[in-house]
Amino acid sequence: SADSPFACYDIKSVTVQNGDAVPRYIEVKAVPPDSFQFYWTRSELEVAQLLKLKYFLYLLPVIADGSFDLGRILIVNDPYSSVYQNSDAWKIEENVIVCRRVK
């Protein structure tokens, strides 16, 4: 994302399956360890919906000293289905704030 700040993922990688390289698009989110709450942009959500099994969320818990708890990383494949469309496991809040200047 440093090279392409408007990309809808942080890392473009591959998964090797049966000797073939399958693209893997990874969005990394730093999250509180108690709730794993994160913010998803509309464009990230849309790309997750389009890429399905090629899109991954890496939810990285941040502990009190500011470091990451790598032992508790949660890797979510197809997060559009696994998270956004899974209200049994995730609470989804959709808030939009629109600001418009008054003339």
C-alpha cells in the first residue's frame, strides 16, 4: 500500500496450490485483542466482494505496549462472506457521515 496508497489491499502475494501460484490480496488491520474490531472502507469491502477467495483479512491484535500479539493473529479468507455476511459471528455497524458545505 506504500507504493499504491489507493489500492484496496495492503499486500499482493500468492498461494501455491498444486504447483500453481494463485493471487492472494491481503488487507492487514491492527485490532484490539478483546474485540478484534476494525474499520473497513467501502472500497475494501467492494474488492473483498469481487475477489472472494483470493482476498484475505489479517487481523493483528495490538497489546498494551503497542506490539503485536502474533500468536493470536486471525487470518480470514473470503471476509466478505466470513465477516460481512456473517451476523452470527460478527456485529456489523454501517455508519456514513456526509459533510456538505452550506452556501
